[in-house]
Amino acid sequence: MSPADDGPAADGGPGRPVLARRLGLRDAVLLGLGSMVGAGIFAAVSPAALAAGRWLPLAVVLAGAVAWLNATSSGRLAAVHPEAGGTYAYATARLGRRRGHLAGWAFVVGKTASCAAMASTIGAYALPGHARWTALGALLVVVLLGTGGIRRGARLTRVTLAVAGVALLLVVVTAWFGPAPVAAEASWGAIVFEPPGWFTETVWRLRMWGLRPFDSFSGYGVLQAAGLMFFAFAGYARVATLGEEVREPRRTIPRAIGLALALTVALYLVVVLSALHAAGPGGLVGRADPLVGLVSGLPGGWAETVVRVGAVAASAGALLGLLLGVSRVLFAMARDGHLTWRLTHVRHGVPDYAEWFVAAVVALLVLVADLREVIGFSSVTVLTYYALTHLAAWRLGPGEGRPATVVLLLGLTGCAVLALTLPVLSVLVGVVVLGVGVVTGWVTSRRVTPSTPSAA
């Protein structure tokens, strides 16, 4: 049975399904860009600006540097282990099943929440009065298009990137040469709900604990902003988690990750510097859609429409990339017996059951939770995921392209520092969720035999 055939088993050996290799370098870079462009600019920049103020560009550089260190280890591991699952697969092979399970758990939990945040962003920008139902409709469209195969996903990403690029170009040009944006009151309450009762007030104060005002330099604030902006750079992991579907993985994966990351860092710096030039940090913090605010001084409202359409396109592209990546990790975990064997079902070379399962969970989260503030929690879990990446890369041999020791040490340190300086509530929730992952990994590692249908 070929990888393009239907059913739970393809030609990966007895009972072990595999995916079809269809991605080249250009498509892999585009998928990485599509997962990164949008998540940070349209979602993370406001809370990051509150923490770092005018030093936000430094936070972007720090986040990009940690992402580059992580990308180096990810790329080396992906070249040696070109299979679905990303660090879940690498950590399982190099560190054991329990640590591999923890890596997969951290990725799936954090990125599933990020999927819901991206879907909610689409709803908020497209039809604010009906945001949740719009988000569900957008999720359905994205998952239907995404389940058509990885190459279709890459083609759709080209479209969303083009639309988002036009919007961001308009923002940059207007920031430097257009009229001043309409002033908005700088208020954290524009982004985080105002607490109506004692319990939610306590949660709100925990959320605010440690955030610095944006009128002075704070090293802690810059580090916290870097942790929040790291949420924007984690999209390069989509290339690694799709490693089983990339042609010539040893050559393609490291190059695609490096190119996508470098282009995203440059783009973020240009947009952030332009935004600070036009409106200052207060203009970014003062409204939930700061890039729309930057073009609000142009007459006719057409510019705001363009930016809103760009935000929807960018968020849709990020949502598509996230769905593809999370479903591949679920596929890999199910294939190894940590999850139900049904999630290994492959149709036309695509893990369709895993994709629909992720979509169902995301839909539930969109309906029951307000996930605009999920960025910090997502960053905690994903930074843990990359810390495990560096530990796995440490086990590579000299002939396997092991990164330099200084890269591994700086990467581990960077992940730990950024995670621990995030808002306190995000850290606490992240620790609890990761603890659950440790327990479930211990249980499944004792209970199942990998890669057999009877282990489901």
C-alpha cells in the first residue's frame, strides 16, 4: 500500500503508516513563514509593547536569537530524523519515551490553544459582533482546505502571505509618510478584560504581576516581551514537524527553517520600528487591533479594511500551519502508542483523523474560552518543548551534525530565562499542564508497546 492510499497503514513496515514526501524548499519556507507572520504582529505585539515599551525592537531581536538557537538544534535533528512529530520524535529517539511524550504533550497543548487564538483573531477582525461563530466558520474552511493535502496547504499559504504582505506594507508606508494615527487611550484594559469580581480580580492581578510600565527601560520587561514575542517565531517548527513530507530532508529542512526565520525577524523589526515611530508604545498598547490604529488617520476607511483583511489572511495562514503541525505530532504520538491508534488513519497521504480531531478540540475552545491572552501560556509550553530539543540535540554524535556546545548551552538558558520571566499566571498554568504531561507519559510508557495497533 502506498502513502497515497487510504487506511491506517501505508508502506512504513508492518502496521506502521507513513506520509508522502511532497514538499520542496520553497513550499517548506512558505509554510514556515505562514505560521509565523501574523501570530506575533497581530496578536503578541500589544502585550509585548506594554512590557518593553520603546525597547520592543530589542525584545524582538532577543526572541529571534533564541528562536535561531532553537532552529539550529531542530534543523540538525530533523535532518537525522526526517519523520513526522518534530521534537516528539527526536526526544523519543534520543532521550526516551517519557521525555518524548512530554515534548509532544507540550507542543500539542500549547499549539492547540494557539490554534484557537488564531481562529478567535479571525473572528475579531472579520466580524467583531459575531466573533465566535465567525471563528468557527473560518476554522471549518481552513481544516477542509488543509485536509486536501500538504501541497494544497502550501499553495494556500502563498495566498495568505501575499494578502498579509500588502497589509503590512501599507502599515509601514503609512507609519513613515502618512498622517498621524487617531489617538487611543493607552490602557491594558483594552487588551485584558477588566475584573468584575474578587476572583477574577485576583487572576487579573496575577496576570499583571511583574509587567513594567513602558515609560522606562526594564531588563525584566524586555525579557518578558521577548518571551511573549517568541510566540511569533515558533512557526518554524512547522517545517520540522512536517519532516516526513519534505523531499531531501537533510538538505531542505535546515535551509527552510533558517530562511523562514531570517525573513520573519527582518519583517517584524521593520513593522515594530515603524509602529513605534508613528504611535509610540502607547499607540500599540491602547487598542486590541494596533496595526489597524496605525492607518486610522487615512480618510475613507479603506486602509483599515485592507489591514483587517490582511490580519484575517495572516491569522488564517497561521491557523493552517498550526493545524498541520499539531496533527502531525498527534499522528506520530498515536503511531507510537501514546494515543488511540485511530489517529494514525491516513487518506491520500494525509493524517485526516488527526486533523479533524485537532479541529474539534479547537472549536470547543473557541466556544467556551476567551483565548486572546493565551500567548504567555503557549510560550511557556513551547519553550519547554525547545529545551527538550536542545537536550535531544546534545545526544547527536560528531558525524550527525551535533550543534556546537555553546549553541546548546545558550539555547537551554534562553528557553529557561524567557519562560520564567513570562507573566506569573502563565508560568503557573504551564507548570500544572506540563506536570499532567509528565504523569500521563509515565503511565503510557509503562502500558503500551509502540507502533502496534493493539497498543491503542
